[in-house]
Amino acid sequence: MANIEIMMTLFAIVIVGYVAGKLGYMGGDFDKRLSNLVIDITCPALILSSTMGGTLPESEMILPLLGISILTYVILAAVALLLPRYLVSRPDDRGVVGFALMFGNVGFIGYPVVASIFGHQAVFYAAVLNVVNTFAVFTVGTMLVMGGRGEYQFHKKVLWSTPMLAAYLAMVIVALGLDNIPSVISQPLTIIGQVTVPAALLIIGSSMSHLSARTLLGNRTVYATTLFRLALLPLGLHLLFGAMGFSPLVTNINTLVIAMPVATYGTILCLRYGRDTTLITELTFITTLLSVVTIPLVAMLIR
């Protein structure tokens, strides 16, 4: 039930963005400016606030969590670079499909789902895992979105973007076990960070408002990518990491985190770098819709 409520909440905000786009309140330059605000200001605040205001996990859990997350995104990066060649008919769309295969919506859907299944303290475990996810989104993910036809270039300036600086600081906070951040710092960051999720969902809704209903229903590429994103990749990695000897708790939380629908940052990055948002919007919509069914199934299979 909790999963269904989360999805209903997500769709409600997307629908508001859709209506706002249709009525002219959103779209065009406004969406691009809002995307920049999310990336440069609210997203870094969200990253930092995820490491504040909670009980730190046991110190011996931190390295396994970071270890499994690093391995996860190394494998997913390889998949994102290779698999789209067989899924996409248009070479220009390979980077976008690669992004969709690699990144799930951890911040909005992942944290509540992890909390509902493993308890509130597990949210911090998910936040530790998400540090590597964030690093990858704004390095490999940006490279994928900016690239086309498999011609990907890494831009060093991404390493010093505000989300990356926030991710570096979050790693320091986790590594040093700093659980006493003053509320005068943590509370403003938390409030600003909370803008990220609704803003990102409104942008997705606005992007959808410019697409036909037929386009939103997807195509072979969209559904093949969805199958890998929601089922094959998370379950395959679950079996792999279980065989490698990672603890069941670490493996299960990591599996659930990567079984999320396509990350909302995909649409935002496409807007920022002038890429067509049609395919990433289709993928985000279809994976979010079908995850109402797949997330409970994955949770049942791994426990």
C-alpha cells in the first residue's frame, strides 16, 4: 500500500506540471531556468541534507555500502555504454537510453520504499549508496546525455559542479561520522533540498504536455529499456553481489535502490544541455507507471 501511495503522489505532481504546461505557466525558457535552479542549488542542498538529521549507521556498514555501490555503478556504466547499441534504432538516442538504464529515481521513490520495507534507519543506508549514484549522475550521466552515436566526451568542469561539490562534502560527513551538524545549517538545507523533488516532477509533467498521447505510450525501445531498468538489471546484480559475499541487508537495500524507475535528473539534464526530451520523458513515464507493480515484486523476491 505504501508503494501505491508513493506512486499516486508522484503522478499527482506530474499531472500538475502537465496542466501547467498546457496552460502556459511552464515550458520553454522557464523549464530550462527551473532545471538550472534544481541542478545548481536545490539538488546540492538535497544531497547534503540526506546525510544530516539522522542516526548514522554502524561504522562497519559504511565501507560495504560504498563498496557495493561503486561496483554497482561500474557495472551499470558498462551496460549503459554497450547495451543501447542493441536496443536503439536511432544512434543519437543511445546516450539517453544509457542514462535510463543506469540511473533510478532514488531520492523521491527510493527512500520512502526503503523505509517502508527495512525501517527508517535504512534510509541513511540508502543515502550512503546514493552518494555514489549522485557522483555518477553528474559525471557519467552528464557524459551520456551530452553524447550521441556513442561519441561520449568527459568534461572536467563537471567534477567541480555544485552537485559534485555537495557529493564530496557528503562523503566527508559520512566518512567522519559527523552526526551533530547544527540545526541552523541542516534545517535550511533540508527545506531547500525538499524543493528538488516537486520541481523535477513538475518539469517532467511540463515536458509531457508537449507530447502526443501516442508518443507517451512508448515503443519497442522504451519497453525493452524498461524491462532491463526495473527487473533484469536489479535482480541480476542481486544474484551477483549475493554470490560475492556481501551481507543480505546491504545487498537487498542496494537491489531495491537500483530497481527504481528512471531518474528525474535525466529530463533536467536533457533540458540543460539542449537535448530533445521526448525519449527520456517517455522512459520516465512508462517506468514510473510500471514500477507500481515491479517494485513490490522485486521486494518480495529478494526477501
